[in-house]
Amino acid sequence: MNPTPAPLMCGRHRLDLSYPRVMGILNVTPDSFSDGGRHVALEDALRHAERMLAEGAALIDVGGESTRPGAAPVSAQQELDRVAPVVEALVRELDALVSVDTSCPEVMRESAALGAGMINDVRALEREGALAAAIGTGLPVCLMHRQGEPRDMQQAPRYDVPIEEAVVDYLEARVEACEAAGLRRERLLVDPGFGFGKTVEHNLRLLNRMDRLAALELPLLVGTSRKSMIGKVLARPVEERLPGGLALTALAVERGARILRVHDVAPSVDAVNMTWAVLKEGC
Ligand code: PT1
């Protein structure tokens, strides 16, 4: 099994990663891919987050930009208007550990000022000004692999090397760029980016070979919840992907994932804890 990662210092929160944790998804986009923007209203968002925390989520990932395949870009202002009130409310009302799913420097800065504890960037701090903004927050950052932009990333994705090599090479390069700019390694996490510029076969193979990402020696975050790779293999619409998703979650834990980004917190916590109980006995 992978070595135990050190706890992550997330602002006033400390995230124990000695066992795998669940991150609950809170979308604040009107066009969110699997909950149809039902959590746009602040009260709704708060109640949904509260429930995920009660079900065992260790942190809540708030996102104001949809990054599902085909999604259109949003302006920084629009993203800020969606995300800031929710981050503020989750911090003040629930004292929650909040991660912000953003690539936007302004959103990173403002969210950190409001008490967010982590930055989750599907563009791995590649956007102009994002690296400096992230460093300025002092918060941990999750760097994710992707090919292309959400709008067109699923139009015939292809790789010149095996997918797991492409992912490891990219993440290694981003980790290096971050360290060179002064972002300490203790503050980094990595994510293979399931569904981001990858065919079903790429995604399946990537999960199968995910143990290769251990070479990076950084905590691994994984998001497969309700994604089209499940839909394609099982021929299930988005509302029927939970059993397939739980199978992927168990495999991801076995292959080293320490944070599972999910919509369905209660069943995922059980799947994670059951898988972990088995793995622990083999130490
Ligand atoms: C993810 C992730 C994310 N996924 C991290 N952040 C999304 N760190 C948003 C599909 O194929 O995996 N890791 N933030 C959501 N993006 C997608 C991508 C949603 C693909 C759906 C699909 O259905």
C-alpha cells in the first residue's frame, strides 16, 4: 500500500489523510450535469452541504463553472457571483472545510479570504495569474490532468503514449512548475482527471493503471461520480450510475486514492470504508 500522506493544512482545518476521505460535490451552476442546477439557491446549497457533512463528507467542493463535456466558459465575475456567497455561508454557518473548484485567480483569492480551505483546479494552475494567486492563498491545491477545454475535449481525444504515462508526465511537469514558482510540495495533490479529454477506453485503462501515479508521491484525488464512462459501459442514464460508480470508487481506493469526489456521499462513505477495512488488514 502507498505510504500514509501527511495531514493537509487547509487554513483553520487539518485534513487527516491517513485513510481515504470523501469530498461532497456542491455545484452552483445553473447547467450542472447531474443535478440540473437544483442547488443554485443559497438555502438549498446550505442544506445540501449540511446533509453531505452529516453523511460523512470530510469536505465540500464548491464549483461555479461547469466542466462537463460541452460546457461553455463563464466569466470571472459570473463565477465569483455564484461561488462567493456559498463559500461564505458554508464557512460561517457550518464551519465546513470548503474546497473551491476553480481555475480563476480572482475566485481563488476571494474564496480564500472568505475562509475556503483548498483549491481544486481542473486546469492545474495553467491559467494566467492562477499560480501566483494560489501561492498567495497559502492553501493546498489539487492539480488535475486534462486534454483540451470542456467545450471540445471529448472530440476524438488521442494520446501518443499510454494514457497513464501521459498523465504522470503532465502532472510531474505541473508539480515542477508549481515548486519552481514557490508552491511547496506539502501543499499539492494530484488528480488523473477522469472524463477530461479521454475516451471510455482511456478512462478504464487509467483507473486500471492508477497505481502508477504513486510515483508522484502526492495525495491522489479521484472523481468518477455519475460520469459518462459509467453510462457508456453500463448503458445507464445519469440517475442510474450509482452502483457502477461505487465499483469505481472501491477500485480507486485500492489503487491509492485518498480523496473521492462524489455526489452520493452516504453510499460512497460506506464503499470507501468497507474497501479500506480490507486493505488495512493486508498492511
Ligand atoms: C474531477 C472533476 C473536478 N470533475 C477534480 N475536479 C468535474 N479535481 C469537476 C462525463 O464524462 O474529476 N476532479 N471538477 C466534473 N467534470 C466532468 C467531466 C463531469 C466528465 C462529467 C464528465 O460525464
